[in-house]
Amino acid sequence: MVMAAIAFEEQRSDFQFGPDVKWSELPVPFRPRVEDAGVRAMYARLARDYEAEPTVPDLGGGVPGDLYQL
Amino acid sequence: MTDRLYLPPNGAEILQGDIFDQMPSVYVESRPLLVGRRWKQDDTRDIWQVHREDGPGPNGGFKWRMDQGGESGMLVHAHLGMAIVLSHDCEIENDRSARTLAMIRPIGQLKEAAQEALFSGRPGDGFYAIFPLERQTDDPKLERSFVDFRRLTTMRPDVLAASRRIASLSEELRSAVAQSFKLYLFRRVERPAADVR
């Protein structure tokens, strides 16, 4: 699947995915660039930007102590 | 078939990007603030008294400060409608206090030109403060609408547990909403070279 995506990047104009390959299932760095307009293209662009951000340590969540009361 | 943007809620676990129906979105419109205190109850109603913040106040005074617990009955403007969970999954897992949701509004609340710009997907078009939600005709169905990042409401987790969840976002759409929210709050704006010092 990854190889197929790389091939797509290199031969974007004429590459055809097989019937069982979906863009959304490809690892993000290998997804084709979506350059067409349209709201779904915008979703793909934003998601790619988001997932390209550096990750941070997992600190869990919440705050210490009892702050349940407003 | 096009990949679905919205998926049926998956199990009991609430996740970032989940969409709820009939959720409160509250908004403080003006001052002086109005504070309600329960006065009495009959068979069908709670009867409250309302006090202006600049008035004499209720017996014992207002309880605004943190160490007084705050006022729990302030009168504010509110809608009930769809809302999307913005709290991070790690916060949902570990924080017992607060969940943050953004209002989802029907597309008809925007002028047609704004609708076109919002859903065009053109880079540099659209708006940072709102995010387009495309229509889906498969279950879970959703009409064209938009997230209003300006209209956030925080609530206790129990409020979500007692409410109706209608959909979860696809992984890609979740990431897109996250990036869009980040840009709304923390975008770095291009400036003409002359303005850069």
C-alpha cells in the first residue's frame, strides 16, 4: 500500500489506485497531495498539516488536586 | 462510495470530535449580571428570585468568590442545539471537571456568499472562526452546517453522559477540525515586509 502511494506521488497524473486502496487508509506522509478545490480537499490539507506537527510528551490530562468544584 | 465524514458513535467512550444534539450553548450578553436564587417550589415549578449584581443582592450577599463557591444560577442567553467536543482525548480520560464544546450552527445562518467561501475549500478563502461541516446523507446524517469556534461552552462530564451523542468524526475530519481550531486561536499572520521590525 505504501509503495502504491509513493508511486502515486511520482506519477501523479496517470496513477490509478486499486479498488481496495483508500486515501484515508494510507499513512499521512504518503497520502497524495490534494490540490483541487473543494471542502474535502480542505479537510485533507488541514489534517495533513495537523499530523505533520511535532508531538509532545503524554502528561495524561486534568490537573492535580480537587478542582471538581467550580 | 465516498468515505464517510461522520461515523456512528463508537461505544461508551466519548472522544474529541463527537457531536451531540440538544446541547446548551451559553453566552453572557450584558451587564449588570442577573443572579437567580431558588425561592420556593410548588407541585410543578421552581420559583426563583432574580437579583441584579449592582443591586442589594440576596440574603447573605452574592457568592462570587472562589472560596464562596460562586453563583450557580446566573441568567445568560442560551441555545439548545448541536455541539462538538473539543476537549482532548487525554483530558476526557483524566479530567473529572470540564469538557469544552463548540456550537454547531445551521448553514442558513450565513449569507450565501459566505457559505460559498466557507465550502469552497480554497486556501486563503473562508474564515478562521468557523469550520464547514459537509452534508452527509448516509447515517449518521448531517445537513450542511458549521462549527462556531467563538461559541464555546464548558460543562461537567455528567452533562455529556446524560445527553444524546449522534456521531463521531472520521479520523481525517477530526485532525482537520483540530488544525482549524488551532489556527483560529494561534495563527501567525503574514505581514507586509514594511511592518516587520
